Amino acid sequence: MGNALRFLYGHCCKPTAAGDSDSLGPHGVSAETVGVSALARDLFHFDITSQIPEGLGQHVVSSKKAQANWYRKLLDAWKEAKPPPKTPEEASRLVIQTLKRHQKADVEGLLAFYGLPLPHSLVEVTAGVPGSLPHGVKFELQTLPVDVKAIPDGDTISVYVSATDPRESSCVPGDVQTAAVQRSQARAARNYDRADALHKKIIDAGYRMINVQNGEILARKYRIRLRGIDAPESSMPYGKEAKAELVKIVQGKCLRVFVYDEDRYGRCVGDIYCNGMFVQELMLKKGYAWHYTAYDQRPELAKWEKEARAKRIGLWASSNPVKPWEWRKEKREGR
């Protein structure tokens, strides 16, 4: 049994509290996790028993023998996936790729059984991570997993980079290093008030102690403004949806960030890649951002926005969505 499946079975398939029964999906888990966790659970059971789930035959046309063959293939693909699927879209892509030679009705029926996105609703990503640093990049960041609290809206993310990173290790201020050591000593002595005071000093200097599997590490904070796009502000129409989409893409993931510039607010302006996918492409194609032409003239960004407009998805479902830069200008002028 692969570790990825064990993790998902243990952490995603926990029983839901009785008071949450109204939000249960068809497999008895919360609506937010029904797709990925139910598929992980059924693969776990198939690996042990070779039994396919009850009720699947109502959604597909092939025989039970064929269905068992699908689960063997999916089990192998899931174990080999690095990282394993965590979101409904990632799980859906794995199913589609693994069963691409099978009947369309069967693939769509299997996805529908788990409540996973159907092929036509998935965004096709075309821009992969560049093989070398693109022209104009000042430096690259490889981040720790992104915390949901670090995403204020649809075009800004706060990320942390380990102080052991070669680029960071030589420039950590001495007082921050000292405070990190003293904080560890204070925690070991259970002097939590002093530990908290030392952590505040570390945070004020632009760093933070981050929990990892084997304890804590010192990390430097960077605020990233996604280059070339402008998403609705949080209080604008579609602002909450844009933020939710960005959260769905990057939460809990390690990112690669190519930094090109710094804006007037001290944020790094950069291109962000998550699991090999270009985040700006996803935000534009899903209709949760504008191409910010005042600062970026890349034709591919204009093309991706045009595609979303034509499909009338995301904010383009509105006949005349307000542009964020115009909304901010009106706010500044008190209108």
C-alpha cells in the first residue's frame, strides 16, 4: 500500500460529525473532500480486497471485469504520482490520463461517481516551467508549502523560503539567528512567554519559525504580486471567488517563483509555478483575473483572457465586470 494512499485514507476519510450530515457526499464524507478522499478510500480497499465499489455499475457501461482493470491502473498511477492528487482537479486529471484509451462514457461516468470535474470543465494548461531562467528574471524562489492565511486576494501571496536555502543562508541577520536559537532554548525550558517574545522579534524582521515534519525551521517571508494579471479586490464582485480559486491552486503546495521586479508596496513581482503549472494561466483561463496590460504585454496572457471571455466563465459571466484598476482609482478619488 503506497504512503500517499495511506495518508489520504487516514486524513481525508475520517468520519464526519453527526451534525454535519447534511453536507455529506454519496460516500459519507464532507462535500469538500468527497471526490479525492472517496477515490483514495476505494483504491485502498481495492488494493486489499480486489473489490470495486458498490453502485459504480450504475454510472458506467463496461463490465465489472473491465472496472477492476481500471482500478488496477488507477492504483498504480496514484502510487507513482509525485506529488499524489490532493484536489478534485488533480484527481480528475489522473483518472483522465490513466484511462484515456477507454470509452469516454466510462471515464465520465467514473468521474461523475466521485463528483470529480468532467473533462470539458478542466482548464488545459499549456505553459510549463521554463527549462532555464527567462530573460529579465532577477532571482528564483523555491518556497515552503503555502498557508491559506497567506493569500489575501486573487493576485497576491505571501510565501516563505527556508533560511537554509543557499541564496538565503548567507544573508540571515545575526540577531535573527540568535533569536531563533534562543527561542528553541526557551521552548525546551517551557518558557513560552519568552519564546513568543523572541518569535515576535523574528517576525518583525521579516522571518518566521515554520513547523515542518521534524520540528521547526527558520524561513524568510516574501510577498509576491502575480506578474501580468489583476484580480478583483476582495470587496469587489468576484473578489471572494478569485481568492478562493487561488487558494485552491496553491494551498499547501511548494511554489517556484521567478522574480522580475519589486512594486511600490515592496512586493516581489513574479511568475508563479505550482506542480509544473503556470498559476497566472490558470487564473486567466478560469476567468478570475484580467490581463494587466498596463504593466505586461505578453500576448499569451491576452489570449488566455480572451478564451475565458468567449466562454463567459468566472467574472466574465457578468456583462460588464468592473476593472480592478478603475475600482481602485474611484476609491482613491472618493467616488
